[in-house]
Amino acid sequence: MISDEHFTVGGTLLEAWASLKSFRPKDTEKTAPPDDPGNPTVDFHGEKRSNQTHESTTDPDAKLARKAKGKEAKLSYSGNLLVENRNGLIVNAELLEANGRAERDAALVMLEQIPEKGRITVAGDKGFDTQEFVEECRRMNVTPHVAQNDGRRRGSAIDARTTRHAGYPESQKKRKRIEECFGWLKDIALLRKLKHRGILRVGWIFTFAAAAYNLVRLRKLVPFQSAA
């Protein structure tokens, strides 16, 4: 049921089980006890905060990240999947810190772990359209069928050598299946707001939920056979 030639990669942000109030300067000195230890008053308006200077006292592995410009920044992890294009089954899952390049790093790790692969294709959104990612894919005998980001200053790293083939638009259609996986993981497996802390525990529950998704998906793919 699993394609061994055509895949899709993608990532999403998973909100950490930590509030923005816990995001404090790393070199902060001990201060007076808060007015309310359970829910202290914290005023961080006008304060410049970044992952280089601050960290969460609740979950130090969580990083401040946002989905896109103009969106609210939240303490998050980066959950990444490798999905095969035939039936939309999850082949691999990687959870990394949300550091801005986690999706591309995780994609390369997961592609490299595909056993005994010949030439394969990998689809992805515009975030994967970088010269570094495309060149690394080709070095690994992987044809990058990622969406072209024509808004980049240097233009897209994908040219007509790739887009002229009939498989490219087909990969662009199939790659949308990965969003069904992320939707299920967030809404059904309850990973939209994590209940665990630390990258090891969060990574374990993310992989466990991905396996559960495959079991649910297989129920629809395997013809029902009566016990009689």
C-alpha cells in the first residue's frame, strides 16, 4: 500500500505546554516573590525577547515561533512528517526544536532514512524551495518536487528541468494529503496544545500519534472481511 518512489514532507508548529509568562531572560537574577505564585502578573510589553536571550522556565526545550509574518508568536515545537503519496500513510516522523529551519533539516533526515531507495521524488510547500535544500536532495538521488517560491529575491531553485515533467504537477496535488495528517494529529490526537514537556517526551507522543493515524487510515484502505 505504500509507494516506494513518491513522498511528501512537511512540518507544523505544536504549541508547547508552557505560557509566555514563563519565557524569561536566561541571565535573570533572583527577584522578589511574585504577587501571585500560581499566576503572577508579568508585563513584557516593549521588551525585546528572542530564543537567544530568553527561555521558558516551564519547558526550556520549547522555542518562541510563529506560523507566518503577522501571526502571534507562541512557545512551540516543530512536528515533521514524511508521507507517501499513494495512500497518504505516514512513513516517518521527526520532532525538532522550532528554530526556523527545522522543517528542512527534518525532511533531509527522514529522506536519508528511507531504506534501499532508488531515485525518488519528494513534494513540499514553498518553504522547501531553497538552493541548499534542493541541492542536498539531488545529491541524495531525490528529485525535489517542491512548490516554486517565485517571490524570493533570487528566484525559485526549481526550474524547467523539474517542472516540465508530468510528475511535478501530480506531486503538487498529492502533497496536500499531508495536511490531513496534521489536522488529525492536532484535532483527534489532541496535539494542537501539547500535554507533555521536554523534547524527548513530546517527540515520543508525536511518533505514537502518527502510528495511531496509520492504523485509522488502514481501516479505510483494507477491505472489510467478515469473521465468518
